[in-house]
Amino acid sequence: MRRPQLDIQLKTPEQIELMRGAGLVVAAALDAMREAVQPGISTGDLDAIAEKVIRDAGAVPSFKGYQGFPASICASVNQQVVHGIPRTDQILAEGDLISLDCGAILDGWHGDSAITVGVGATDPALLTMTAVAEDAMWAGIAAAARGAANGRGRLTDISFNVEKAIRKAGRYGIVDGYGGHGIGTEMHQDPHVLNHGKPGKGPRLVPGLCLAIEPMITMGSPRTQELADGWTVVTRDGSVAAHVEHTMCLLDDGVWVTTAPDGGRGRLGDLVTSRQP
């Protein structure tokens, strides 16, 4: 059976600069929510904070109304992996772990990023898991930059390096079926980017390719299920999960992490393009 042809949208450097604008809006919204996270705040409150930041910047929330999603962010607490619907009656408690996923559209271009944050005094093991997810995300982005630079990179080199970083760090569940994606004039585009797999397969990593890289890992089993609301994905064994994400774009002189305020330079050094201001 022949695999379906992927429709991959490559961007010009000028279009990537426009994506940077959307990415910075998302970064600001996530920063505002990170500062607001504390015991007693509701996930609905965090949604309102993010939406205000996004709209005050002249942008539009990517998530609100997307396939019927009712909010501006996804707020996933503890055993919720992704796509949690924020609610005013969902109150954060000391020790919770919350994933905040946010997207914005500015001038027709999308940014998409996620962070996982501990609420008050949090189990160090959960914070370590979050750091592992972040390190794996950056390992995947670095692999993309190196692969584009040497002209031999393939899409699953990202997946392989994400998985390798997680496996090296400990016994975590790598959520299957969910992962990163292409991004540009739509929030979700080809190709899908798994967080595990063998290297050297799939489309070539070339300048103009923009992807959201988003590891999702758990303290237990990688198996998940979707709740009756049609959105919220939870771990089947009730184990706590972490989810992080950045949008990255490849240029002919490096990578630009459009949702990172420093463009990714702090984690990637010379792999980051010199074109960013």
C-alpha cells in the first residue's frame, strides 16, 4: 500500500519572521500564566490571562473555536496529558503539575508552545520529569538543525533524538499517537512528528521547514484514553504526565525557535540562525 503524499508547506525567511511575531505573543502569554500559577487559581483564570495577553497584542487565540474547542489554552493537570479544557471550577492545589498549551495567530501566521509548571511545593520527581521532557525537546530541535546543516537529516532523526534523551534519563512512558506537527498558515500541518522512532526516515530536513516539537511523557504507562468531553487525554494508569512544546523553523544558516524569547540561543548556541534580530 502506498503511503499518502504529504503536503509540506515550506516558508520563506520573510514568512518565518512573521511566524516569529506570533511566537513572541505565545511566549508572553505563557510567561504571564507561569507567573500566575499558584494554589487557589483556577484553570479558567489562566485561560482568561492568556486570552487577554494574546488579544492585547493584536493577535487571535489559535485554539478558541478550533474544531469546536471552547477555550484559548489547553490546561492539563496531573494525569491529564493534553487538551484539557480550562474551567473556573478546576482549582489548582499545592503539588499539582499543570501543562499549559497555547497558540496565537498574528498576521495570518501561527505560533504554538507549551510549558509544564509545578504548583507551589511540588514533588521533585515530577519536576525532574518535566526537565527530562524539556531536554528531550531541545535534543530533537538540535537534531533538526544539525540534519539541515549537513544536508542528510530526515524527519525521524528528531523523533529518534527525543526518544533517546528520554530513555537515557529514566523509566518514563513516552505517549504514543500524539506528537508534534508542521505549522504555518494553519496550526496543524504535515508532517506529524512522533516522539519515538528509528532515525533516517521521512521527509528531508530542509530550510523553510517549520515544526512544533512536543514531547509528552508520563511517570508510568504511556497508554492514554480520551475522556467523554471529546478532548481531554488522560493516562490510563492515573500517572502524572508532562508536556512541553516549541515552534522551530529551519533556515539555511541555522534554526530559529520562534516561540523562545531568545530564539533558542541559550540552549542551542551556534545552531541558531544569525538572521534573527
